[in-house]
Amino acid sequence: MTHPTLLVIAHGSRDPRHAATVHALTERVRTERPGLRVETAFLEFNAPSVPRVLERLAAQGADEVVALPLLLTRAFHAKTDIPSVLREARARLPRLHIRQADVLGPSPLLNATLGRRLREAGVRPGDLPRTGLVLASAGSSDPEAIAVIAEIARELRHTGWCAVRPAFASALLPRTEDVVRELRAEGVERVAVAPYVIAPGRLPDRIAAGAEVAGADVLADVLGPAPELARLLLNRFDEARVPVGASLSA
């Protein structure tokens, strides 16, 4: 019997920065837990594909894989795309035990990563009472995903910001630039934009452009290969391996 493999499943993008960021994150996960085999696969645009990696693992004698969606909310890809790909793989590779881990969010570690990126962009604790925060996500038509973003914004509001508002790069409104202007109109002195996305690409670029055109004071970087995010991936990996009804402390 082999040790379980962590398979990180990213969406993929035509933007080469996306795959580079994903690989940097998985490399940090390997550093955090030496000895753990960590593989990366993509749903589209980039190679290797999920089926290809699973076939290779099976051919190499792997018997357990934890498939971890590199997604922040439970929307279409987590509920439909990835389960479908994994079902097909299980049918073709019956000796390979494949578990699907939960998505990354919501999590205090994601909020900590947001805080790290905002500090790196120049936000200091004393700035929060006079600064409005735009929590800019990719966007989704899934009500569960939208509710999660709204709840994160409410949680962040209690950490000292004078206001926290969600914005979306696609699927629904408001856009980043709309929320920046709305906060300005309400008299907020400074406005910071925090992209709630993992890697660069078309939608994060849209968030950045909106922040710039509306004159935001601060634009944080994407979450990227932060240490908090690497630890979160390992947490989801460990949780997926705990039998139903058991606990990590057991």
C-alpha cells in the first residue's frame, strides 16, 4: 500500500500566470509537508488534465488519492464538473480509491491570507477605521457561493474596517469600480480592493482594472502561494482522509 497522494485540481487559464501560481502554491504545500506526494491537474486550458494524472498515478501503483478542488466556494465546478470527472475516473480505475476534498472556503486561513496581501499592499491596522474594503470575487450564479461571499464580507466588517462590500468580476453585479465609487459617495476616506481569487487571469485583471479606473487607494495582490493558503490545502487533505463520524483529534 502506498501513501495517499494529494491531487490539487485547478480550473486552468490561457494566462500563463495562472498555472505558474498554482504550481508555486503546490510547491509550498510540498515544503510544508515533506514526504507528501502532491500532484497538480487542470480542468481546462492547461496540462496535465485530471484524467491523465489519475491514470498515471494508477499505473505507478498508487491506491489512494485525495482530489482537492482549488476553489474558494462550492459552485458549478465543485458541484458538477469535478465530481463528474472523478466518477468517470473511478469507473475506469477501480483499484484507485479517489476521495474528493471540500473546497477551500470559507476559512479563517483565507481571511488571514487576505489580510497578508492587504498589509503587503500598504494597509496598516490604524488605517482600518477610515478605510472601506471591496471584497472582489470572480462571481458566480450559484446562490450558495454568493451567500458565502456575503458572509465573509460581514465577518471582515467586524475586524475594524469602516465598511466591507462584496463585488464581482462576472455573473452578477456590482462590479469592483461600482463599489469603489459607492464607498466614495458615502464619504469613506480610503478604499482598498482585495481580490478574493487564488491566481492571476482574466477575471482578476478585470478586478484590477476596475480598482484603477475608479481610483481605489489600495489594490492587494491575488491570494497566490501564501503560507496560510498552503496550510489550508493540507487541512482539507487531512479532513478528507478522516472517516465519517471521526474527528481530526481522535
